[in-house]
Amino acid sequence: MQRSMSDSTARLSTFARYKHILRNRSLMMLWGGSIVSLLGDIFFNLAIIWAIYSHSQSMLQASLVQVVWHTSRIFIGFIAGAIADRYNQKTILLVTNIISAVLVALLAVMMWNKEMPLLFTLAILFLLNTMFTFMSPAHYSIMPVVVGKEHLADATGLFTTISKVVYIAGTSAAGIFIAYFGAQWAVTVNAFSFIIAALIILPLRLPPKTEEAIASTTKTTFWKGLKDGWRVVFDIPELKTIIWIGILINVGAYMGPILPGLIDQQLHGGVGTLGLIQTAAIVGTMIGGIFAASIERTFGAGRLMIAGLTLVGCSIIVIALSKSTSLTLVFFAIRMLGMTLVNISTGTAMQLLIPEQFRGRAWGVSSSLGIIAIPISSVIGGYAADLYGASALFLFGGFWFICCALFVCTRREIRALRLGEITERPLAAKGAASQVSASSGG
């Protein structure tokens, strides 16, 4: 099968492709809003997560934050995706940013009054993630339309790199800011960041939706359209397998909340060591983001997933056994490099596989299914880490990711997948979508 990407596009250097992407005004508005919101979230998350662990010294309680953070996405994700397909995606981004600002402002007011009940905090986190659940499919649906399918992998890698550069600067600034001014100011900054993000997105102009996209939502009821989204997901073999890969990967999500415990037990470090590890992880993510698209064009997305998962598994095993901070930093960078290769490959493939008119709904369904393992693994992992220690749980996680790589090896439709070839099959994808619409119409 020949690649659909034009020869002239394929011959462009990485620098030339990035230059073309950065000249896209609409894309810069979309990214600008996301980056500002990200900066605010860095301040917010650093203030909340470490405070809970420091207060309780319990990895289980820290894990509960992650459970709450993902619960709404599991139950509301498929509905949010259907809304993203049916309504104006820019409006969805504006409304959710404004509501998020109000929610965070409420938490800031409580903190300024020296009142921060745990249940109230968890409720705010739940509602904030509900807003994020509505933002994500809208953002996800806009990206391929604004940037173009031929530049999607490069744009995804570039945005990942830019985000991590911001994350490095933001994490350092947030730590100093919180130390000098307190957590309540960090939360207040996050509230303002949502307002600024909305103002950046406000002038954004989107291309008109295609006739197929309009027909798929206006000529059917909301619930029939929702059912169509489910059917599209399961009618595309590669997409169905990618969702299974996501579920398997997210079984290892428990390692995030118990990381402070690993730092304490293995490295005898504190929040400073956590900051260094986060920085090392971000460096690995940046490297992966820069080179993922170029590597994929040479080896293919399927092989990149296998290599990335193997790299992640091996590096986690070393991290679990390491008592050296320096060694841990190196392998955290390698771990995140591998994970970034996997994320960019799977995320871009999903965007290319899903027909435009079903992009929001299919993303909502796949997202809800993909993260279903996170709350369960977080609770079980946090409980097990309190019993057996964080090192043992990280060791298990390393072998689990190697098993994930072996699973991908057994799936021919993924093993042979190349992003450049996905765009050669638009008629097949639209055919599946047409069959879905026909069957749903009875």
C-alpha cells in the first residue's frame, strides 16, 4: 500500500514542517489557550497533591485524588463526545473554561478563609474533571481540522514538546511561588488562568463542518447519534485494539500517586527530589515529542508502540530497584521518552482513523473505556503499596508494561500500522460510518 502523504510533504525537513505548523494562526490560538490553562493547572496540582500526602502520609489517600479525578470521565466521556459533535466546539471550550474558573475560585475562597474540607476539595476536583471531560473531545475534534491530517503527527509531537517546556518552567515557578506566597495564591492563579484561556480562544475561527458531519447530528436524535459513536469505535479493528492497549497501559496508572512513597522509601528524599524526577520525566517527554513523528515515518506507528512500551517496562524495573537518585532520574527520563512515543503514535492514529463526523463521539467512547482501569488500579495499588512498599509495586508495573508490548506484537493490525497509510483509507472509514447511520436508522 502506498502512502497517501504527498511526496513534497514527505520530503520536508522536520524544521520546515514545524515552521509551517507555527504559522497556523488558528492553531496558535487553540494551543495558546491550552498552554495558559496548563500553567494554572501546574500551580493547582502541585498545591493539592503534595499537601494531601504530607498531611496523611498515606499513599492510599493520595491515590483517592486520582480516583476522583477520573471518575467523571468514565461516566460522562461518551456524552461529552456526542455534545462535541453536535454543538459548536469553540463555544464548548469557552463555556467549560469559564465554569472551571468559577469552581477553582470557590475553592480559593475556602482556602483564604482557612477552610478546606476534604470532601469539598474532592467534589471540586470531580467537577473540574467534568469540565475537562467536555473540553477534551472538542479540542480533539478541532485539531485535525485546523492543522490538516498530513501535519497531525508533527503537530502532536510539537505541542507535546512545547507543553513540557512550559511544564518545566511552570513547575519550578510554582514550587517557589507556593513556598513564598502559599497554596491559596496558587489556586487563585489557576482560576485566572481559565479566564485568560477563554479570552485567547475567543477570536478563534473554525472551518465550517462538512456536510457529512452536519448530517450525522442533525438528521438523527441525540441518543441514536451516541449509539452511532459506539458502533464506529467497534467497526474499526485498529481503533478497537488501540482502546484495549490504553486499558492495559492504564492498569499501571497506580504508580503516579505512590511516587512520593517510592521517593521516601527508596531514595529517602522529599519534595525536592520529586521536583527533580518530574523535571527528568519532562526532558524525556520533550525528546520523544520532538522525534516521534520522524521515527514513525521510518519504522511505523506499530513498531514505535512496541519499542516504546518495552522501553517503559525496562526503565520502571530499574527505577523500582534503584537507590540512587541520579540513576532514577536517568531512567525516569527514558521511561517518559518511551511513553511519549506510545502516546503520540496511538493518539494520532485514533484521530486519523475516526471519520470527522464521528470524531467527538468516538473519542468520548474510547476515552471512557480507556481510563476505566485507572480508579480501580489506583485504589488497589495504593492499598498494596501501603502493605508491601512502593518498590514492589513499581517492579510489578515494569513487568506489566513489557507484557503490554508483547500484546501489541500479537496484534497484526497494529504491528503493521503506519500513520501515513491511514489517510489512504478514508472511503473505508466513511463506508463504515455510512453503514452505522443506516443501521441506526432502522
